[in-house]
Amino acid sequence: METISASVGAGGANRPQDVIKVQNLLNQNRARVPDAREITVDGLVGPETINAIINFQRHVVGLSNPDGRVDPNGRTLRALNQGVNAPTIPAPLPAPPAAPGISVVLRFPLNARPRLSYKTGGRYFGAPRTTSTGGHRSHAGCDLIVPKGTSILAVADGEVIRNPYYFYSGTYALEVRHTGGFVVRYGEISTAAQGVSAGSSVTRGQVIAFVGKLESGSSMLHFEMYAGTASGSLTVRGNPPYQRRSDLLDPTPYLDQATLT
């Protein structure tokens, strides 16, 4: 059971060693909070950490007016420790089958690979998530953690099939059907690049959008892939475990093999 020497969060003493403990506890409890994302563990208190505390207090502790602070021996710290001592994160559900018919080696969607792996820490395809109704789903893509404003590149030639639309927590998404028929949803963007809209042709390596910033303060490219063998909306709430269209693919092996040129 973790203890802290002083308060962490809004108005707290925010001693680095205490902040790190709370940040780790928040990450370990993220499956208990609807659509929670992993936060940075750096010993510093900013909007990302405070918002994570507030969301935990609202959804798990049950506070109607959360204060964004974790106090020694307080209700929030007890609830954080209870979540670690009594695991609630379900095991990841099996991934859907590998993609049929995508033989092209992709261009990595960023100019450099992110420092944090997209295969660990809640960023991986299939990672457990909690829905807004308290149920469970699986993460439908890979999260590439990079700063807001980072250029996003087309992974192959293709055509934009939807204008940017609202996606998640103050960010947007862009859908492109690439050569061979597979579809990529470039999620959690701020905006598309100039001239990129529905019907536009894009070329491999072209800047098509820019990374946005979530209301929590985090920023990333959320990368989803589809075989292109189904039709309709990519998000299908009634289709567990991913709540996505039936032709959803695990993008991990394609990102692993992708080149930077």
C-alpha cells in the first residue's frame, strides 16, 4: 500500500516522490475510469495529473465536486490503493485475425518513432478500457505519443474518404482508403493539412494532419487500421470487444515493419 508524506494535486505540496507515487497509482487504476489514458510519470503536477485525479474522484470515489487533490490518509488515496490491491483490469481480449491482402510495407506515420513504445503501458492494441457506462472494451488502435502539432504522414498512397470529424476528448480524426483497399483512421488530430479533405488524393509520406491535444493534456496519434472488406462507420458501439467495424486489424505488425522513408 502506497503512502504519501503530503498532498498531491491542486493546492498540494507536490513533493516529487509523492507525485510519482500518485501518478503510478492513477495509471494502475485507469481501467476503472471511463476512457482514461496513461499519464506521464515525471514527478511534476500539471493539468494532465490534476485532470486524472479529478476524473478518478468523480467516477470511482463518487465525489460530486472533486478537488483534484490526493491527501495522506484521504478517501482518494484509499480508493487508489484499493484498486491496486484488488485488481479490476481484465485480461486483454484476443486480437482479431491478421490482415488479408496487405502486402505493401507502410511508411511510418511520423517522421520518427516515438520514445514510448506503442506496445506497452496501455498504448497497445487490445489494451483494456472502461466505457462510459462502466463496461469494458478493448483498445482499437496503437497510440503513438508525440507532442501536439507533430506532422502526421500518409502511410501509403490513397484517397481521403471523410472530412475530419470529432473523435475524442477535444480531438478529431481523418479516414483514408489506401492503395489495396485498406483503411486507416488517423485519430486524435487537431486538424488536417491544408488541401486535405474528402476526395483528396494523398501520396506516401505526405503530411496529411497534425497531432492534437486531449482535454487531459496528453497528445498522440491514435492509429487504427481496417482491411476494407466491410462498409459503414468504423465505430460500432454494439460490436464487442473493440466496438469497431468487423474488419478491424491489429496495426502493430504493420507499424513494426514500417519504414521512415
